[in-house]
Amino acid sequence: HTRSSTVSWGSEMCIRDRICVVFALFVSTVTVSQSYKDDISIVLYTAEFIKNDDFSLKPFKEHNIHTFYLSKDKKIHANDKIMYLPTICLYNNGELIEKIEAGLSMKLPESTTERIQEHIDKLLQDKF
């Protein structure tokens, strides 16, 4: 058959090309789905209806910070076994270091920022 320089899902695309495209899409999805846990990362799992006035990710902006909303990121919440909102998780190269959950009150403990910072300081100290 003839090959064109453009990729198409039409009948002219051979099975090998289709498999390569599907595999590339799968690999890129898996890579992106875990990239939020790279290096030192602070992740806030929450929902739009929850006021997060008692916690801000701003003090940690020199690290990777992410916010995932239940309505938009249900799969991430499920994969990371988030049971309470809001929840803060500190990751280091994919490893969960600290998980702070709000519980039924839907408010994080007042010491959340300090607890996360203590763990970050220890991680940075251990690097040297």
C-alpha cells in the first residue's frame, strides 16, 4: 500500500501504525497522570464547594504544587484513595510522605502548613 506523510485513522493506515499511535497515547497518559508526584510535590485534593480559606499552597510555590477538584479529577481522587476533602498530600519522587485529612469537619488542622514545611525541611536536609 502507499504511505502518506500525514497520519490518518482511515483505511490506508496500517495496523502497525494504529498500534503505535494507541501505545504512544497510552504512555503519554500514564506519564502525565503521575507527573504531579515528581520531586517534592504538595497536592491539595478538594471540591469547589469547600472553602479552603484555612490553607494556601502559596508558601510552597518553590516546589511542585497542584490542586485537584473532585468534579474535574475524579480518577485522580480515586487512584490516590482520597476519602475526605480537603486532603493535603506531600510526595517526594512519587512516594507519599505525609497525608493530612480534614475529616468530617471539612477543615484542615491549623498546623497543616507547619507540618508540611517540617517534612520538606527534612527532605531537603537529607538530600545533602
